[in-house]
Amino acid sequence: MHMLNRHQRRTLERKDGGAASLAAEVKKVVDPMMTAFEEFKKANDQRLKEIESKGAADPLTLDKIAKIEKDLAKAEDVNQKLVAVEQAEKKQADLVKELQDQLDALELKLKRPGNNTPEAKAALKAHHDSWARGMLTSIATGGGMPTADNQRKAFDRVMAEAKALGISNDTTGGYLAPVELVREIIKGVTEISPVRQLVRVRSTVNKALNVPKRTGQFAAQWVADQGTRSETDGLRYGMIEIPTHEMYALVDISHQNLEDSAFDLEAEIRAETDEQFALAEGTAVVSGNGVGKPEGWMTNADVGNTVSGTAATIADSTGQANGLLTLKHAIKTAYTRNASWALNRTTLGSVRKLKDGQNNYIWMPGLAQGKPNTIDGDPYVEVPDMPSEGANTYPIAYGDFMRAYTLVDRLNMVALRDPYTQATSGNIRFLMYRRIGGQVMLAEAIRKLKCST
């Protein structure tokens, strides 16, 4: 049992806050504990005598000792708190010693050349002079050590100074001056085609979406009064199937990297994957070949085109927008009511320079009136996946994309965490996948401009 002397009790009484509370607890238990301990010693001595004389202790004596032990146990909690206080005092003493050592070291440094006493200044000047002469001698002799004693001592002293602690070298203190890690990752912008705002989007719980389509029409006929009426044949229907396709991302990360990274790497992977899925989706809707991925509106063979009038630009041979305007008027009027232009930012820069036959710019700002900017009165959408101007390219598309194209969502992004298959390599595998489909449903509703004559 831990015993309390007068000095320890006075120490506890001097402490404030929690320590003062502990001192009060000690006062409450110390006297009963000391009394119980004296009784315990007497009872235990009695037990030993009984064993020596009778060969066994009296049950009454054993019962008395057991009761006293319970009283002593009540003070053990306070004792453990006191032990914690003493440990804290030891740590404080160690800290005081460490600070004193640092002050001693600082005092030693202050005694070195460099303070403001005349003797120190003279010693420092003599050291510099010796080092400079020794350096000139070393250079003159091809890098050898100077022979003069004072010059060698100056060299040795400079070498010793060079070994002093500094952050320029990791082993001499650089490790003790860590850099600050900014909890933000710098990311360049990923240009994603906003195709979902242009096309029609449907959802399905099946592997594909079937959409009925009218493939033929009958022609109405004129007939005289009581004339013979024959069947007006020709109305036909078909079915367009939009299959869904899977895109995926597979990333292996060591479990230690996941545990120790300053960032939530799992959330970071999910965000990156979501962005890359959107990027792949936009590219496929614009230019996908339909093989294992959606079909793009630029690759569908039934989408018509209009030539610009020059071999490699959207302007015609006169530098005007006649080709562009011809494209606009080449689709049916009904499709122009909800029509938009689709082009990339580079092509938009060329469009802003174009004029019509009346010398009016076809690009007009509308934000001042609370309306979108327009190209010949119709809104446009910047689609980074659209090609730029060039020979035989299709840099601009125009029409009612919502009627022309359907995008199908089968399954939003699913993320699977696999800690097993790569466990022997210390890695955790993340597999993310998504299923979508898409293709042109009504090719006549859109048209594209070709850079050609």
C-alpha cells in the first residue's frame, strides 16, 4: 500500500483545480486508512501466531482480516490518482531539465565569436583573415590544405560550422522542419460534353430498351362522289432496340495508403471515376461507333450533311456564313422549333466572326436581356467532343437533338471494394462500373456541317 508522508500531503494541498480536489479526497481517506492498516498488522500477526501454535488460523481472525482488507481497498482509487499526479510531476521535472539544457546550450553559443565584446570582434576578424588567406593559398595550390597553423585551424572551424544543424540537409535538421500539406488537390478542368441537356434520357431496368418506330406511311387519296375507294396501303411500323453497354474503372490501392493518406482516397477514387464516366459518355454520344458503346450522332450514316463551301473552314468561299445558314434551312421546319447548335469552343470563335449576306453577324449576345446568346436566333451548346474545323471534318451539328437521340440509363455507378483477390500483394481493389446505351432514333431531326466544297 502506498504510504503518504507529510511532504506529499503538503504538495497535494498546494495544487489547484483537479489537484486540490485530489488533496481533499486524500484527507478523507488517509486517517481511516492508517487506522485500518494498524489493525491489519495486528490481526495478521495474530494469524501467524495461531498458525505457529495450532497449525491453522482461527476463522474469526481470518474474517477480521478480510473485513480490514475491504476497508483498505476503498482507498485504492485515490491512491491510483495520486500515482498519476506523481508521474505528471516527474514529467514536469524532466521538461524543466530539458529547458535548462537548452538554455545552457544557448548560453554556450552566445559565448562563441559573434557577440558585441571587443575581444570577440577581434577574434572573429582574425578568424576571417586566416580563413581568407588560407582560401587564397588553397586556390593557388590547386585545392590543397594551407600549411600555416592558424589557416588550418580556420579551415577546420569552418568545416565544423558547416556540420551544424540546418534545414538544407535532412540529416542535420531538415527532418525536423516539415513542410505543410495543403488538404486540397489541384486538378485541371476535365471538359465534359453536356450531352444530357441536349438529348432525351430514359431509364430502364432491363438489358435493352425497345422503341416502336413508324417506318412507312400511306398516302391519302382523292375520290369523287360515290367513287370506288381502294385500300391506302403503306403504313408500317418497326422496332428500334437500344442495348445498354458497360463501362468500368479498376484501381488497386495498397491498404496502407488507404489507412495513412491525409485524404479520403476511397472518396477521391469515386469522384474521379464519376468524372471519367461522364467524360466517356459524352464522347460516345457524339462520336461512338456503336460497338460495345453507344452510337454517336456524328457517326450515324443516316444523319445528313451540308457542305460549308470551303475545303477546311466553316465559312464559304466569300468568307460568309452561307453554308451554315444553308445547313439550318435544310431540316424540316418542325424540328427548328426546338433546335440547337452543337459545336466546340474553337469553332464558336470562328462563328463569331461570320456574317450573313446582309452583312449582319450571325452570333448575337442575349444575356443582357436575360436570354442565351444565339447563332442566327437559335441557342447553342458547347460540346468539347465535337471536332474542330479541318478538311472533311464535321465541326457543327444542328437540329432537335431531343427527338433525334435517346440516351438510356440502365445502372448508375456501382462501386465494389475487393479486399481479397489482391490481399497477398497488400492491395485493395476497387471496381466501378456503369451501364448506359444510346443511339440516333430520328436522323432527319439533325444535320451536320462538313468542311468541304
